[in-house]
Amino acid sequence: MKALTILQPGPLCTVQDRGRPGYASLGVGHSGAADRHSHDVANRLVGNNSDAATLEVTFGGLTLRAEFDAVVAVTGAHVTCRIDGTEQGLHSTLTLRAGQELELSAPTWGLRSYLAVRGGIDAPAVLGSRSTDTLSGLGPAALSPGSVLTVGNNSAAWPAADFAPPRSLRDTLRITFGPRENWFTERARSLLLEQPWTVTQDSDRVGIRLDGAEPLTRAIDDELSSEGMVLGSLQVPPSGQPVLFLADHPVTGGYPVIAVVTADDVSAAAQLTPGTQIRFRAIG
């Protein structure tokens, strides 16, 4: 059987693909890989189509066994990857023989690793996606010891290279102001760019809560009607400390959004660990 058996999932291991777009009107979020760049690179290294499902491993700790001869790749956070105790290269194509065990350590930097297997994880699709949405509960349950994952046939031609250079951790995220920047004082808009922001412990796939020395103050104190939220929104609750929405963000919200992080930088933000300090840079 073409399958992988989870021996230890680590703190959180979920099945993710490129999400389920187009259902916001039904209250269903996009979800999908938090770091879409690393997800796509892992699939590319094993010759999968970009929409093939991978494993998203939060803070390492994954151990799995191959039940067949598999081709895999691990991207994202800097972890130590071992096959039957022998260290392997990250961001490269690896062979995992039937009966061999692959293990990922806790990362030395970054937060989320992506393990792709040629053919993709063949979990049941919900609304066209195999992604686990931690906010709505849609998709496969988070993996546990003993979970058996069938491998599908969502592969394409082999890539031209078997290695992809890893990205460095990014501590400056690009933003565009709006749609509600006018709800904030001029001081708050300047402060968003001028002071560092610390990633707090209260962060997950829904969003990253940030803490700054001086909160962002509003120029308009009226109640805002609930409106649509997009990936990368920087929503500011009454505390004045912004929340950066990630893959499992709600589709609507009642607090003003001062700015939106660029799509590419949202992938980089998904690797930020608690305690990291970041800054924002406005573009356009």
C-alpha cells in the first residue's frame, strides 16, 4: 500500500494544500498552507502538481514510517531531517525506502516545515480541498500517532533540479495601507512603520498577535460594521495591538484593518516564532 504511518506528529501536524478559495460568501475561509511558498517548493522538488497535499509540521517533532518506496522533500523551517538516524539535506529530493523512518527535529529557526511525497497526500477532500482549517474544523483532523495517510497520484513531470535554495528568515514585512487607514490617527499610521513589533505566544494558523511599545490609536471611534477580511490583513482590536491574519483567518471581522501584508510576505510571516521582532515597510 502506498501510505505513510505517523508515529509521532509533534505539537501540530496537519494536511494542507493550496486551500479552498471561492466560499467566503458561505462563511468558509480559504485555509491552505500557512507558508504557501515552502509548500509549493516541496511539491516542485518531488514533481507534484502545485495543488497536491503536503504535511505542515509546526515546530518539528514529526516521526513517520514509509510503507512503500517513496520520494519526499522537506522545506520551510530549519530542522534536522533524519532517515533511520542518518541526517539528510533539506530543500532537496530524498528517497525513503519501505520500512524506513523519517524524523524532524525542533527547528533552529522558523516555525513550519512542509513534507511533500511524490503523488501527494490523498486525504478526503472537503469543498475541493484537503486542507485542515483549524478555525472552522473543515478538512482532516490534526494527525495523531498511528494515523495512516494514503499517497495519491497527483504528480507531474520531474523538475529540472533536485535542490531549491532555502529562504532566509524575513524580519521586515511589506504592506499596503488600507482599507481603513483613515480610522487611525496620523501618529498611529507612522507608528506602524517606525516601531518594532514583537510576535506574541498567542499566535496560530488563524493569526499572529503583535505587541508594540505604543498601541495604535484610532481617529474614528464609531462601531464598524462587519466586513470581509483577506489574507494578510492587519486588523486592530480595541487594545491597539494589531493581529496579522494567516491562512485560517475568519472571513469577516468588525475591527478596522489599517493595512494588508503582501501575499509573498504572508508566507514569510508564517515562519515567525514567538519573541521575534519585526517591522513593516509600506509599498505603493
